[in-house]
Amino acid sequence: MAAMARYRTRVPKGVFIYDSAAAMEADWLRWKVDAMAAKHG
């Protein structure tokens, strides 16, 4: 439970308005890759 409390998503806080679903998916993928890279050093 404590490990989950420290979980970082690497997604910046805020409200994002995109022109297309493709732009949203690109940001989401970038944030996921950044989080995986940070976790594995």
C-alpha cells in the first residue's frame, strides 16, 4: 500500500484540450515512456 502511495505517473497536472485523439495519444505515450525510463534508470 505504501509503495502505491509513492507511485508517480509523470503526467503533468492540469487540464489538456487537444485538437485530435491522435495528439492526445502521442502525449500519453510520451508520458508513459518517460515514466518507464525513469523507473529503470
